[in-house]
Amino acid sequence: MTTAMTTAMTTAMTTTTTREPQPAWQATACILCENNCGLLVQVDGRRLAKIRGDKAHPGSQGYTCNKALRLDHYQNGGQRLTSPLRREADGTFTPIGWDTAIAEIAARLANITAEHGGDAILFYGAGGQGNHLGGAYQGALRKALGARYHSNPLSQEKTGEAWVDAHLSGGHTVGDWEHAQVAVFLGKNPWQSHGVPRARTVLQQLAKDPDRTMIVIDPVRTETADLADLHLQVRPGTDAWCLAAILGVLVQEDLLATRWLAEHTTGLEEVAAHLRSIDVGGYAAACGVPEALIRQAAQVIASAESVSTYEDLGVQQSVNSTLVSYLNKLTWLLVGSFGKPGAMQRHSWMAPLASWSTTVRRTPVTGAAMFGGLVPANVIAEEILTDHPRRFRALWVDSSNPAHSLADSASFTRAMAALDLVVVLDVAMTETARHADYVLPTASQFEKWEATFFTTEFPHNVFQLRAPLLDPLPGTLAEPEIYSRMVAALGARPERVTKTLTYAARRGRTAYRLAAMAALASPSVRAVAPTVLYETLGPTLPDGAAAAAVLWALTQRVAMTHKAAMRRAGYGSADELFEAILSSRSGVVFTDETSADSWAAVPHPEHRIPLVIPELLEALDALADGPVRHTSEEFPVVLMAGQRRSFSANTIFRDSTWAARDPEGSLRVSPDDLAAFGLTDGGLARVTTARGTAQARVSVDPRLQPGHAALPNGFGLDVPGADGMPTRTGVAPNDLTDAGHRDAFAGTPWHKHVPARLEPADQGF
Ligand SMILES: Nc1nc2c(c(=O)[nH]1)N[C@H]1C(S)=C(S)[C@@H](COP(=O)(O)OP(=O)(O)OC[C@H]3O[C@@H](n4cnc5c(=O)[nH]c(N)nc54)[C@H](O)[C@@H]3O)O[C@H]1N2
Ligand SMILES: Nc1nc2c(c(=O)[nH]1)N[C@H]1C(S)=C(S)[C@@H](COP(=O)(O)OP(=O)(O)OC[C@H]3O[C@@H](n4cnc5c(=O)[nH]c(N)nc54)[C@H](O)[C@@H]3O)O[C@H]1N2
Ligand code: SF4
Ligand SMILES: [Mo]
């Protein structure tokens, strides 16, 4: 052994023995999309120093995509708020104490309800992609104020689908991706946006398996389309014709699951009558897909043992979106692909994310239908910018950035200015917070107990309660505490019951359950139940997990509504499930479901699915002479304002350096359009729509068809630079969109279909 080697070994040994103990790997989850992949994180000081997938997470099983590894840019990259702020008459913000903030806001809200009623207060948001636990407490504040109007980003995407589902199977449906023989992605690019758990692995498995088929309906040759067996490359906005043609083939070529339909559905004859006359060739031409390919897709779907479909923003934020949801669901219903392995399924919830009802309330001013129980995001500004006596007077925003994410940011900002009171709960000074009267700084999602209610997996539905990785930043509070203080300040805390339940909680869960059931018989207690649980059961929960108190009630609900599935998952009672959630850091399978559960959930007589939705059959007929194009000579290009990419994540990252590639979020154009509009790859373009104009970096993308261009979502944030002045990176997509461009039924936006003009931008722009 040489001296050098001995020295090296001694050094190595010394380093090993004196090395600081490695920080522990702590379990949490990614907060960037609905899959919430389980993560293990090593914290160094206040930094999320090392991040990897958590193999013990029952849903993601160690999987992550590239984005999760950048989460320190969320925790430490943005301009965190550390004090409540009040806007003064001159527009500047004054830091104020929490007690002052809560008292002043409560007094102003009480004045508004006294003068105009609780319906004058609109609540927007209550959780983003990673944080829904706080939202579970917001209901208590809404009820304390008698506020019945609320909304969130689902009203920009899923409400049309929710209404269709409410008619058909009665609730949210999801694909059984691991088992589906045919998987259809409609306006959905899971390679980039996920949605399907462990998406890239599942897509690759589908692509490799010769017995399974993947069909992608997308105008763009996406990464998902690269893996597909059949790519129906529709012209943007023409999916209704494409799906109607597929359905036409199913009926006209006798490809229906006739016996299954007779047994499990009603209304087949009426629906078939509308499909029998469809001019398949004509509709194929309208959507730009070869007729032979449409016929082949129909054959594949009809002969499959099981079909699962996923429709997302490519159709839900485009023309005819509610009709397209209906036609999509008819494709799997008419071939009998519901409630069997590999097919579409109903599923359990820890807490439902919306209401699935065919009885629809309307908004107070414009009378817009509130599918899913939500005020359509696209009408909010109109509901405010009017002298109508029932207009909204106050807006409460939590975990959302509507001044950036709703169509036509300029009109939304004007609407905010017209209100008597705007309160924003956020971790950072956002485009929305900037226009608030009060900004309340919250602890980040890694500084508090958190969870999401994106429990949409079948057959193994997963719920994870995340423990904090770090202490809250001084000056911040978690949302459950803010809601609890607000309810108390409004005088809505039931003092006597709170005392009784505090005492019962100390005596154990059984005593607590009995006392809580008695107390909840009173409507005024029930109204603020979440904050009562937080204040009474909360303090008895281990490790400061008071925010988990609401889960006690939710697990009781699971035990009532999904008892058998909960038992199959290994929990004999609600309390057993609650304890498992509290002690498991990587999440639990809370229900193990079967296709029989799917059928049991169908709420109609004999669990038969009624196929007829009269309004939508009328809309189907209207396609025969409906407008196929919405572009014009002035605005010849269809701009997709908000494409999901490998470095886009809504507006969760405010630090533009998080993106390892394309930090400006370029405007993608087809090679033909590059030439046609005189643009240069890497140069600047001016994008103009009827609503606004913006300048973007051009990147040529052969995946796009001519006449179709794309900007990413989440860009164009106004973040203070080194000099304190706001600097903007990339284009804010909703400077270009029009709130009036929305679905006739659901009011959902046409973000993916914005007629635009592209020109070279000179340096002086
Ligand atoms: N990387 C990343 N992932 C995300 C997010 C993110 O910001 N970044 N956000 C999350 C959120 S909030 C959501 S809701 C999901 C959304 O996930 P997706 O819906 O998958 O995302 P998009 O890229 O908006 O649109 C999907 C596809 O629609 C296609 N499309 C555009 N126009 C049309 C059309 O007329 N017809 C059809 N059939 N397709 C069309 C586009 O080419 C695109 O491939 O992603 C989630 N995941
Ligand atoms: N043009 C166009 N517009 C779109 C879309 C599009 O494709 N094109 N997509 C739409 C879709 S699908 C969606 S989902 C929306 C998303 O848009 P938004 O609803 O605005 O959601 P995010 O951008 O995710 O913003 C989340 C906010 O929560 C804050 N936050 C983070 N952590 C916490 C926390 O712990 N507590 C609190 N209180 N706040 C926190 C963040 O700072 C951020 O301000 O955008 C919609 N708007
Ligand atoms: S798929 Fe990616 S962005 Fe979505 S939760 Fe998992 S790691 Fe995060
Ligand atoms: Mo979304």
C-alpha cells in the first residue's frame, strides 16, 4: 500500500467519523399538479436541499417528473409576505398586526352583510394544486357570513363536464389506466401535464403493449401523440365534429353494445336517432381528420374489452366544450365501457371537490348557470361591473391568482377596484394581492399540515396528510387558524359547545364522537363545524396537527358512504382510518374499490344511466350548420393561450429562474407560419388579439399545424427586480383573452382558442 493511498484512506475514515449526521429524509408531496406525487426531502436550514420520489407513497410509488426537484424555488424563490398588509387611501400598503387585521376585516364584512346580505360576498379559491386542507375550514367563514356564492379554477375547466356527469352516472368518473385496453386522450397531454398517476410510465406501458391501443385527439403532435397508435390530429376547436363522426359510425355500422345498453341505460333510441343521420364524411372534413382514420378509431373503440378516456383543457377550454364532454362520454357509454375493469368508473372522495347536481343555481346579476355549484370565472367581472343592486361588493381570495388566471385580466382588475373590500390570502405578493385591501400572509405548503382532496384514483384511492418540513415563517399563519379567528371575530363561535367539546376531546375519541354528534344537531353549530373541530379536537392531536381535525369528520363520512371499500382497504372504522392518516407520513389507500361500487354510486332508478341530455342533443344537431372556424382575416391564427410544458406550473413559482429551459416561455409557431408571418426562430413576435397585445420570443415547433400557435400558462408575472421595480418574464396569457368567449352552457373559457395575429416585433416595441 502506498503512502498516498494510506493517507487517502485515513482522510476518508476521518471524514466519515466526523461527518455531521445527514439530515433526515422527511415525507411530503409535490404541490405542482393534481397527482401530488409523494416526495422525500432533506431540509438544510430553510432550504429544501435534496428532493426525491417517495417509494412508500401508495399512489406515485417513487415516481416524480422533472418539476418536483425544483420545489425550493417555491419555498424560497418568491417574495414571501411576513405581515398582514392594509392598503391605504394613497394605494400604499401598511404592515399591521394580525389582531388588527382580523378585527378590521370582520367589521367591514359585517357591515357589508348588514347592508347587502351575505350574497354580496364572493369567495374565490380555497386551494391550489397542493393545498386543500385550509379550504375545508373556509366553509365555516362562508356560513358565518351567510355567503352562498363561491368559485375556483374548476369553473374554468371542469364544470361543463361535471354537469354532464351529473346527468349520466351522477358524479365524477375516472379511467382505470392500469387496465384499460384502449386509452383515449382528448385535448390532454399527460406526458407534460400528468393527471394520470405516474403518467410517463403508464403511457410507455400502453405504447409498448401490442394488445393495448392509445388514441390521441389533439391538433398538436404532442409527446403523448408520439406514443399513440392512432393520432386524430383535428383542426383546433373542431372536436365536436370529430366525436360526432365517431359516434355516427358506431350507430350507423351497428357497433353498439346493444344488450348492455338495454340492461344498463335508458334513452338509447332517442340518442341513436340524432346520430343515425350524421354525415360522417362531411364531419371528418370539418375536423380535418381523414374519414378512414375516424372509422378505424370507432372500430377500435367498439371492439375493445374496455375503454378509458381523459378529456382535459384542449377541449374543456375551447369551443363547444360542454357538448364535447357529452359526446366523449357517449363514446364509452355506447360501447358499454363503464363499471368494469379497465373502463370508466365512479370513485370515492375524501371530500368531493364540487357538487354534481342537475339542479343548477344562477348568478345574481347575469343569471349564468352555476354548474358544479360554482360561479363561472368568466362572468365574475360582469357580475361586479354593473349598478345592479345584487352585484358582489366584496371578494375573498385564497390560494389563487385570479387577476392573472382569469380571462381578460384588465377587466378583472377593474372589477376588483370597483369592490368595497378585497381580501387575499397568499404566501407572496401576487398580481391579485397587489389590488387587495388586505393581504394575509400564510405559511407555505411545507410549513404547515397540508393535504389535497384530489382523491380521484381507481381502484386504490389515496389520501396523504403531509406533516410540515419547516416552522412557519415568522409573521405568517396557516389558513385553518385564520378562518378560526375570523369566525370568532364575527361572533359566530358557539362558546358553550366549544367548551363542552374541548372537555369531551380530553376524555377520548368515543366521548368526543358522542358529544360532537349531539352538538352538531344544532344548525348554527353545524354551520361552523370545521372551526369548532379545529378548536376542540385539534389541540389533542399529536405533533401540533390541529389542522387535521376536520379529517375526523371527513373520515366519519367515508365510513358512511364508502364503508365496504374502506373495509377492503383495511380499516374497520372511521377512527381507525383517521388514526392511520394521522400516523402515516407517506399517505394511505383509504378505499379499495370495485366496479360494483361504481354501479352502486349511479343514483338513478335501477342504477340505469339516462343517455339523453335534451339541450346537448339539440347542440349536436346544430353542428350541421354551426361555425367551424372562429378566425378571421384580421386574426387568422388560433392561439392556445396556456399550454402545459416541462417548465410551466401555473403561477406557483414566482421566481423565473426555476425553469431550467426556455425561461421566457416562448411563443411556439409552426414552420409554415414562421415563414408566412415573416418571423424568425429566436426573434421577437408581436401577438395581437381583439383584447390586447404582447411581445414574445419565437420558437419554431414542427409539432404544430399551420395556423396554430401556443404560449405557455403561468408566465408574465410581475415580480420586483433588484431595483424593486416590477419586471415581467414572458407573456401573461390573459392579457390576450376575452371573458366573453365562453361556453354557452358552462361559461367555461376558450383559452385554447384565441383568434390572434402574429407579426415580427422590432427592437423598439
Ligand atoms: N407542466 C405542467 N403540468 C401541469 C400544469 C402546469 O401548469 N404545467 N397545470 C396543471 C393543471 S391546473 C391542469 S388543469 C392540467 C391541464 O392539462 P392539459 O389539459 O393536458 O394541458 P394543456 O397543455 O393546457 O392542454 C392539453 C392539450 O390540448 C391540446 N389542444 C389545444 N387545442 C385543442 C383542440 O382544439 N382540441 C383538442 N382535442 N386538443 C387541443 C393541446 O395541444 C394540448 O396538448 O395540467 C396540470 N399539469
Ligand atoms: N389563459 C389561460 N388561463 C388559465 C389557464 C390556461 O390554460 N390559460 N388555466 C386555468 C387553470 S386550468 C387553472 S387551474 C388556473 C390556475 O390559476 P390560479 O387559480 O390562479 O392558481 P395558481 O396559479 O396555481 O396560483 C396559486 C396561488 O396560490 C398561492 N399559494 C401557494 N401556496 C399557498 C398557500 O399555502 N396558501 C395560500 N393561501 N396561497 C398559496 C400562490 O402564490 C399563487 O398565488 O389558471 C387558469 N387560467
Ligand atoms: S407529476 Fe410532476 S408536477 Fe405532478 S405532482 Fe408529480 S412530480 Fe409534481
Ligand atoms: Mo387547472
